[in-house]
Amino acid sequence: MDKQLLILLSEEEAEAERVAELTRYLREELLDLDVDDVRTVPGGEVPAGARAVDVTQIGSLLVALGGSATALSQVVTVLRSWLGRNRQERPSLRLTLDDDVLEISEATDEQVTEAFDLFLQRHAPAGT
């Protein structure tokens, strides 16, 4: 079975529309990679005129990594770049792959790099 990476995107005190917009932009970037699919998690669309929406559902993406040996590394590269470009808004990411969870919030560039590198090492194919 292909691996699936769950990405939860959030931004402190952000409106649902803002999180939905960030999620759409991130999804577009991820679709350019060597992954099988990137889709919003069911319930992730913002209803028109909604007042009370679970922002964690809006900011949820499921990435089907497929058979590519480099797909996870490519996704991490995009996420690292995306975080750097959105530094002033201070978004948070939560990645879940198998039973492994990586949460990044209010981290320095060095901490982000180290966290992503360790995450990649834990999921590197045997023998690499």
C-alpha cells in the first residue's frame, strides 16, 4: 500500500477563509511534485457564509506519496520553502506519516531544518 502523508496547516487566530486560501496554495505547489495525489480531507471545504468551522479540517491535506523514492523529500522541500515564505504569518504544520507525527510551530529556520531532516531520516527506505 502506498504511503500517505497527512498535513494539517493552521495559523493562530486566522479566519477560516485565510486557512482555506493557504491550504489551496500549498496544495497547488504539492501537485507539481512526483506524488500520486494531493487532496483535501473530506469536510475541508469552507461552506459559504460559515461562522463556526473547524479550521483544522479546512487546513488538512492528504498526500499520496506513491512509489517514488523521492516524493517525501520533495514534499518536505516544498513545506520548508512554504514556511519560509509565510514566516510573518507564523503558520503551524503537523505532519503524520504512519504513526510518526512532526509538529512545527514558531520554530527558527535551523529548528525547522533539523526537524524535517530527522523526519526524513526516520522514513528513509532501508539501505539509503
